[in-house]
Amino acid sequence: MSGYVGILVSDPWLQNQFTQVELRSLKSHYMSMKRENGRLNLGDLPSKMSRLKVVGENLTEQERASFLQDLYQNQDDEVDYEFFLKIYLKLQAHASARTGSTGAKNSSAFLKAATTTLLHTISESEKASYVAHINNYLSQDKFLKRYLPIDPSTNNLFEIAKDGVLLCKLINVAVPGTIDDRAINTKAVLNPWERNENHTLCLNSAKAIGCTVVNIGTQDFIEGRRHLVLGLISQIIKIQLLADLNLKKTPQLVELVGDSKDVEELMSLPPEKILLRWMNFQLKKGGYNKTVTNFSSDIKV
């Protein structure tokens, strides 16, 4: 991934409205539309944008045409990629207003437009719990202690994570020795190449310890894509917490088994499966008969 640069947009505000995944997807759609006639005009968009979710599904071609005609007088104007992105944002906002789409309660909607019908949101309570974990485990780090503790009511977490140091340090907390500290660039001010080295090191190391890093690039960290950063932090912390699920560190697990053969079978399971067994064991003891099969839909209130 060291050669990854990503799609850059000259307008910083516009760049910040999309993830790299979305920019690549919209670039592909744009090039496909333009390829048909060699150029793309405003008047072409109402029909061609039917392929895009949100805009295509929630607005008819006539509604898209009427909306664009109200905004722009000359429908023969050529549309370049950045102009296309701005039009997409306006149509997406118009479609969302028509359908009444809103962000989740107690969440921050920080992406104004998306290539799906969902906004990227983050839970403030979830962010606060990760911040508390980071403050607890990294407060004595020689480099990071100048930035800690992080205030969970702010977005400082994402600013601090931009240089890649915090994420690399967190990986080493989860799986000690994964990254040689000498390989991490820890100057007070890093140049773009040094930041890129940290991000590449972080992504490769995160993948090595079992994190899913598909559709995450170094540019996403540099720009502080909050849902991607938080998603990776969540995976790293999960790996750290589940690492203690063994009989040596958690002898209470012996309650789940009857003989030595069962012990071997239990400890061969992934940590998440062991935790599920422990949870169902405790629920059954408490008189709850339903079996929990996952930590998402099955435990929602």
C-alpha cells in the first residue's frame, strides 16, 4: 500500500464530503457517463444519474431535471469531475429532504452524501468508550502522553490519529511486539512521506493481527475519515480484550466444560465464540432461555 495516493480533489471542503471508496466509485460512474459521448453536459445528468443510489432511487428523472434546471440556466455546460461531485451532493441532499432521511439519535452525521442510502454516523457513547480505553492504556506512552488524556466530547481523537502514531501504539497494546517502536515516525511535526510511512505500517500491522482493512487507505487516515478510523480502533481494541480469554488469565472459563476433552475443544474456539458461550452460560444461570448468537442484533434493546 505504500504507493497508494487516492483520488484528490482541489477543493478541501469537497474532498472532505466523501471517503476514498466513494470518490473512486463516483469517479468510475462519471467516467462511464462521459465515455458514451466523449463529454458530459448538465442536460445529460438527469437520465444518466439514474444509476446512482439515493439520487437514482429517490428522485425520478423528471425531478432531477427540474431541480437542475432551477439551479443552472445553461444545460449545455460541460461537467467536469469536481462539478459532478457538487451536483451529486445537491441532488443527494434534495433526495434526502424529500424522503425525510435523518441521522441516528445521539449520533454525529459527518458525511453529507453517500453512495448508499445510509449516512456514515458515529455513536458518541461508542467514541467515548474507545477514548477512555486509549486514555487508560496509552497515558504513560513517552510520545503520546503530551496529547493525553483525550476529551471524549471533542473530535480530538481523529486529529491525533492523523499521523498514525496513536494507531501503531494501540496495535502494540493489543498484540505486544507487533511493531518495532523504532519504525514509527514520532517527530512533533511529520512531513507527508513520514505520515504515509506510519499509515502504511499501521495498515499492514493491523492486517497482520487480524483486523479487516479492506477499503481503507492511507489517505483516509490523513483526512481523518472518522467512521473508518473508529472502525479500525474498534477492531484493535476487540482483539486486545479478547486476547485474555484463556484458562490462564480467565480461570472461570472452566465452568463451561465437564472434562479435559471439553477443555481442549473450548480453547480451540476463536475468542469471540468462547465469549458467546460464557455469555449464554451466565444468561441461562439467570433464567434467560434465549441463545445469543452474535454481539449485534441479538443484544439490541
